[in-house]
Amino acid sequence: MSTVTRFYYDPFTEFDRLFDDAFSARFSPSSAAVTETSSDRQAVVRPRMDLYENKDSNTVTAAFELPGLKSEDVSIEVHQNCLVVSGEFNKTESREDNGYAVRERRQGKFSRTLQLPSGVKHEDVKAKMENGLLTVTFPKDVPEQQPRRITVS
């Protein structure tokens, strides 16, 4: 019985690598982490993030794709109106298939930083991790930040 292995090629990964190499000497992206690979080349661990605004509940939600991570592998901190999400990938898989030993390793640290609206307290930030998707929700405007009308007499 033969098995069919599907290979997914993303051409944009090569473009990302090309631009990262070209600009790494001048710019250091705050959202990327550099890890050592088996060759002399360094790999960049950059988890994907989506931001959503809910105008009805006046909240902003940041969704981070962190496949294979558990909630204890991720750290979330609020410091001087900045939300810092950081963690570490350290996953090793090995299997034997038709006489071949296949070992895959993924490791590295990452950090993403978001600017929070002024006045947001750390108690207002809520986080939830489910199936490798970290969802962080915080208020867009705090009550004392919203404009108030003053009548002129």
C-alpha cells in the first residue's frame, strides 16, 4: 500500500525570505524572532496576527496563530500601554516511513508588541487560547478617554 504525501508550496514565503535578507542589515523587525537552523542560515519565526474591531462592544481583538503551542508556552504582558505577546516554539516530531527515519524540529522564540490605547488597565485585557489560536481582547476606548460635551453658558 502506497501513501501519497501532499506538499504545499507557498511562493510568498520565498519573497518574505528575500526581503528579510535584504533589509535585515538596516532594519530589525520587532515582531520577528531569529533562530538558528542546522545550516549557517537563520530562520525567522513570525506568528501571524489579525486585528479586528467590534464597534458595538467597543473592543479590539488580536488573534495570533500559534499552532502546536499550549497556553503555558505563551506569555502576555502589559507594560506602559504596550501589549507584549511572547513565547517559544520547541517541537520535535519523528517517525519511520518505508525504512526512512523522518525527524522534524521547530524551535525559536517570538515576540509581538501592540500599542494599547491610553488608560487601558491590565485587568481590562482578556486572553483565551484554543486549538493554537490565541485571542486577546481589550477595550478600544476607556470611559475617561471618550469625549464629553461641555455646554457654554
